[in-house]
Amino acid sequence: MRPQLAAAVLAALSLFLFANTGAEGADPPRKLPKVSLTLSGPTSVRRNESLELLRFTATLTNRGTTPLLLLVRNGYLLNANWNWAVTDANGMPLGMEFVTHGICGTPVMTPEAEAAARRIHDSDLVTLAPGESREFPVPGGPSDDYNFPSAGTYHFAVTLAYLPPNAAYYYDSQGRRQKASGFAQWDLSQLSVSATAAVQKSFSLGITSDAWEVQLPAARPHRNALVILPQQ
């Protein structure tokens, strides 16, 4: 083989290997679905009232042009993580003191019942059309560990992270692919072929709600509160 031809072949092979290595690494940014999340709930909290037992709802609205497929059962959005943030009237995050809580027992599910709960059917899939909204209960209010140093107005917000069933990756706010962890594994064996294909093509969601104002008539202080600043 001529030296010039050998060099050209080697260069082409190197380019091919580099391209494939890049394809298996970080994906290019993905265009994220346009959604909004509106929080609503109580507007005041008594001094000894548990925040964690407060009932909030979040209205998810599809602001884009593409339908969104969601896993919903009994009105609840499944395979979703809800994370609270609480700030004072000036937008500063509140401190927290991690204290011991009493834990109530929960019913133990049989293996059969647990398997049935993880089995998804076509009826569990809900399509949110462009411009359409759906209200979901937020499973639990903010932690009672938050330290409220004085009476006044506080801002509650919740961040929703939703992942399609059994997806190995999700896309962050910058459209970059990230490895998913901490989500349940589901049984998709009962889904129809078309529903399975729709799930595989569905989008992950990551959105923070607007702030909801809550009035506290009295302080709820914890000693030695630890201030947790939001990640930049």
C-alpha cells in the first residue's frame, strides 16, 4: 500500500472511531419540553401545625407544541420526585435542624400486591396535549425541620423531576443527558405495543414551580439550625 494511501485510510479510521466514541459519550443538548408548574395550597400555618401534613397541589401545563405522556394513577403523578424549597420574604433560604421524628407504621404489601402495583397498563398513561393543564397532589408538604425564626411571610416552591418508566437517563435544565437513579422499576409487560413505543419516546421533565406565599402568625424556631444554600 502506498504511504499516502495508508495515511489516508488511517486518518479515516481514526475519524470513524472518534465519532463513535463521541456518540457513546455525552449527547448533544436536547430541546426540552416547555412546561410550567403552578403551586397552590394553604395560605397560613399555625405554630404547632405540621408542614408535612399540609395539602398542596401543583398544576402542570404543557406550554409547547408536542404532547406529553405521563404515568398517572389515582390522580397522582407516578415516577416523580418532589423537592421543596422554603425562603423568607427576601428570598433567603431557611435553615434546617434535623430532628428525630416519630414514624407511623405503613401496611406491608405482599409480594403479589407489590408486583401488581409495579405493573403498568395502558390506562395508566395520560397524554397532556399542547395548552392542556392537569392538577396533581404533591405527596407531602415541606419538612418540619425548617426553622422559621419569626412571624411573617414565607415563600414555598416545589421542584418536580419526572422520569418516563424505566428510563436510564433524563435531561437536565440545560438539555444535557444525565444518568437516572433513585426511581422505581416498573413492569411494562402488560402494555400494548403502541403504548410501549410511546413510553420509550416520551420526555423527562424538570421544572420548579412559582413561589406560593404562606403567612406564619408566630415563629417556629429550632436551635442550631443548619442553613442549606441552594446549588448554583
